[in-house]
Amino acid sequence: MPAAQIRPPRSAASGAVEAGVIEEARSRQRRRRGALSALALIAAAGALVAVAADGGGGPSAQPPHAGARAHGPAALAGAPLPATTPLRLVASENGGTVYVVDVARGSARRVRGLSPGTVSLSADGSSVLAEVTRWSCPACRGVATDLPVGQSDYLIAADGAARLIAKFPLGRHDYTAPAYGSTGTWVERWPRRGRCTLRLEPGGRGAVRAPCGNPGPATAQGLWLGDGALSMLVDPATGRVLRRRRRTDAAITVLPGGRALESPVGPTGLALVDLATGARRPLRWPGSPGFSGYRAIPSPDGRHVAVEFLDPFYPPAGAPIADQAADVWLLDTRTAAFSEIPGLPIREAIKFSGVAWTPRGQLVIVAAGDRGSATLGLWQPGWPTARVRTIPALHGYSQIVALRG
């Protein structure tokens, strides 16, 4: 992990709500400065927390597939995915080279025209938003003198074409987050003294005064900012604080509709939280015993959340890295019930694998092996098994955005 950047003064304890934007400590793979921010630090803590009890505080029950766990997870398998599938992926590993993967053809095309820098991918309807951060000293590879100096935003289409939509400088204390419902980027600037400012790039209006905080997830309700003691929901158009939430030690993934998935640090399980009222609904932790962390990936409509439980220490000493394990369960946010996805848990190389949703609400699981292999599984609620197909291994699938499908 790169050395810490110079940051505005803040509490050593980090905010929690904004941690969910990384929720995915891998799925967004925010820029290196973001990986050192409170957002990523809390998300990493949430992804590594060990749990041994359910939401009610009692001992965890064995999940239905505990027997499979005893014999060791198998590779991702299922019925063949038809060659007529329109599914395409935009993918990269650790913010590096970006590819468009044609699943039906089993081919990958490198996206040309992106400026040099660290890439972060996110969904934007029928396209993918790629934010490329330029650094003052690329050869420094993350040391303290390597500061962000600019960002370029591109839209990547399903055919691999990249179109530049914004280019703007970044100061030493500028921090960014993708804007909700648009192709813009919120940029918060911390001054030497006084209030911070928030602006939209590209945007036709000037910056507004706003509370100082690390930008977290942007939602339909507003932009979350965290200052260490509080997490604040802010109207980014005016800078007005709409809601305040006192910091806790919980890792929180903000979901569509003003709710969040919360996992306090420690073996106390999961809960659905109403961010407006603070009401908590305990959930039963469904992962197999020994799975030591999780990340949550909400569906586009917010109805479901794919919760991926991870076991980076599954294999015995000397076993290949692909004997790490992953187990994905589906949470229905209306009923607060988990359902098991058929054929899991699976064996995979965690760092190079990923999970995403298609725009139509189908779940994509990419499991990378340890010998330059990768298998894609497509599943939707009601299917008895996933539909699978081999795809190019690339350099991994830590960042995935699904197009079409």
C-alpha cells in the first residue's frame, strides 16, 4: 500500500457511512490517495472483520452448504452460457489497463485513448465512466511526494470507444467522488482556513461552500461527507447539510433508497439501517464459518444486494492462491432475507476476481484461477444454476462494470 499523502487535519478515527463507496474495497479500486483515505481504511476494515455470530448476538448456525465447505469449494461451474449472449464487460485490475470483454466471442479489446494515470470505473447507464487520475511523479509509485495533479473523465461505450468528457486540475487537498445520475465528478477542496468548497466537473456553475469532509457515495438523496466524528448527507447543489449521523465503528455500505448495510467491527453480525431514522434491522450472517470478510454490491434498483463473503486464508500452507474462496449470497432488502446462490462457495484468486450487476439485474461473477484462467458466471433469481463461460484472464477483474446482458 502506498505511503500516506498529506491530508487535512482530522480525527484518527474515520467516518463510517462514506466507507461504503469502496464497499467494495476492490470493486471501485479508488485512486491511490482514496485508498489511503478514511473511506478506504474503513472499507478495508469492514472487508477483513471476522464474524462468529448472527445478527441477534447468538452463535452462528451452519449454513446449508457447510458440508461443501468441509470438502473444499470447487471451481465456478454451471450450465453453459449461450454464445448469443449480448453481455460485455469493461474491466481492469488495480486501476491499470482497461479492456472491453465480449463474452460471447471470448475476446478482449484494449480501450484506447485513455490518458496515463490510475483508472477508476463506475456504471453510467449504457456506458462506463472512467476517471483517470494523473500524478505529479508517476515513477515515485505511491511515495508521499506523488500528488494528484489532474483528472480526466471518459465515457467508454460497449464497442470500446472512449470519449473525453472532462479534464480538470486537482490541488493538493482536492478529493473527488462520482456524481449520482450524471457523468460528472464532485470535487471538494480543503482550504488552509475556512469552509471547504464543492464543485461539479464539468459544470456550468461555480463552487458552493460546504462542510469539510471526505466525499463518499453520491446518492439520489445527496452526497455523503465524513469528517471523522460525523457523517453528513449534503445537498451538493447548495452545500446545505440535510442529515447528520454520528460516527460509529461500523462499516456501512450505502444502498439506494436511503438505507445501508451495516457491519460493526467485531462478531456482531449484519444489519439493515434506515439512514433517516437510524432504525436497525438485524440480519443473520449467512457466510460459511471461516469466511473472514465481506463486500456488498447493490443491484441497480436497490432491491437486492449481492454480499460476497471472502476467505483469503482458506488454503493450507503451500496451496495455490486460487484455493482462496468466495461465497455469494443474495439479500432481499424488502424482506431482509438471504438466499444462497447455487453452486457456491467457489475457489478463486480473490484479488483478481469480481462481482457486478448487469443493467437488467442479472448477477455477474468472474472467478480467476491461478494459472491464467477466468470463468464468468451469469445468474438471476429463480435460476437453478449459474450459466458459465470461459473468458480471457487479462490481468484480473478487480474492477468490473457489466454492459448489456
